[in-house]
Amino acid sequence: MRLVLLLLISVAVLFAVSTSGWAWQIPGSNNELLNWNFEDSPIIGYDGFGRPIYGGGPWVLGNWIKVEMDGVQLLAANCKNELEPSGLWMYQIVDESTNPLWMDGGTQKYVDLVAKIRVAGDYNNSTVRFQLGWWDTDFPQKPENLPIEDGKPVFPTSGFHLTDPVVCAFAEPNVWYSVNPFNRILLPSQPRWMVVYVEFNQVDAETVWVDDLELTSKCIPEPMSVVLGVIGLGSVAGFKRLRIK
């Protein structure tokens, strides 16, 4: 029994050390966002000067969000309008079961989101807001695109959870900043379907850019599964001791 207790303590210490030593992205997790750097954005048309017009897919873009060449980051998403309170957003619904760290018996999940942001112009009053949402139910198919009312996506009223917004500001203009709005937050469940929601907030006639979004996660197994696994290790260790004697 002492061996099992020591193993449990060791696992807890190892987990604590490994989590505190993480860099931004969670090791072993793939980026669950598709077209995360907008380099794979499809061309949906051309403007009057023959320049390509990009779609955001699978990002859903608000009316005032465009995917354009930045010059430093190549393609990125930007917003140049704040005259109307609608269409200043983008979101993507992701399937987290494709993550190699997914566990069918998981009960909780660590989630991490990083991104790059930049503003051209007034940086004192410009921000980018990030939110994460998730469904309790593991739908077999991807949930339908969120309905749009008054120019904004409408999130479900039941069986859906949405974090408080995390606001990221700027220290100076025309500089790309790496931000970590959600740093290993612990979700109380292990959802299959999540939403990454981004809102652009800038002074009139200024431009806010967002690029290189990376969503990584790590499932936490059911506590009893961990105990049984540790007991199994203890049994193996005890068996080896018996053989040595």
C-alpha cells in the first residue's frame, strides 16, 4: 500500500512539474485549428485591380473581416471598420477528437490558445478579444454554423458554455505581438466540439490584424483510471521483487 501511495504522489508531482514546465503549446497536441495562419485561404474572386479576394474557410468571417497580405506575416485576417457594431468578428468550430491526446474516458481538459496580433494606427484604444466555447453533447457530426442575428453570431442557450472574454492590448503600433489569451485553462468537461471566437476592436479607420492562431489541448483521464494504472504499476514492481527474492 505504501508503494501505491508513493507512486500516486510521484505521478502527482510529475504532472505538476510537467505542466509548470510547458511552453505555450501543449506538447504532443496538434493544432486543432484549420487554416490557422490563413495561408490556405481559398480565392473566392478578384477585385477591380486583379488582386485576389480570399475567403476564410473554415473560419466564419464577419462582414468587416478580410484575409489579406500583411507584408510580414503574408496572409492574415484584419478588420478596418468600427463604424458599425456588427461584423467585427470571426470564429471556427473545431473537432477535438482528432487530437492525438484525446481520451474516450477523459473527464476534464487543459486548453491553450496562442495568437499573433498587430494594430496599424491608434494602439491605445485598440484591442483583440478572445473567447472559447464548447458543447456538452458530443454530436456525431459537426454542429451547424451559428445563426447570425443583427450582424453577430448567436451562441446556443442550453448545453453550451462560453468563457469570459480575454482582452489583449497593444504596447505600440505596427508590431506583431504573440499573445496567450488562454494559458492552460481547465475545462470542467472534455468536449468534442469547441468554438474559438475572436472580436476586433479598433479606432475608426485603423486596422487590427490577427494571425497564427494555435489551439492545443490535453485530456485528463478519469481519476479511477489513473488509480488503477498506478496499482497495476505497483503490482508489476511487487512481482519483480518477489522474483528477485
